[in-house]
Amino acid sequence: MIRSPSEVTVGADGTVALPMSILAEAGINPGETLLAHSDGDGRVVLRRLDDAVSDLISGRQL
């Protein structure tokens, strides 16, 4: 099930706090290391670092 979007604010230091409900839906646990990159105008993608490294090793596109 896809939940409704949540509004978040970028702090003066560039940090963004994501609601636990969004993280839980994505299967991301507290303490996990994420890889972040821009995917165009206004879009930021977060991935588990371990998943991104596994994809890189297997030759799949990040």
C-alpha cells in the first residue's frame, strides 16, 4: 500500500527528517546507511548503501 505523501522541511543546515512511517514502508531501519543522489530537478533518491554496492558489483544500474 502506498501512503499519502508527508510534507517535510529542509533545515538551515540542509537536514531533512523523514517520518518513520515512510521509512518503515520503504523497509529502511534506524541506523542504516543510505546513499543519496539527485535524480533531476526537485527529486532526491535514497538507497540503502548495501543495496547500491551489491548492484554495482553485479553490474546492475544504480
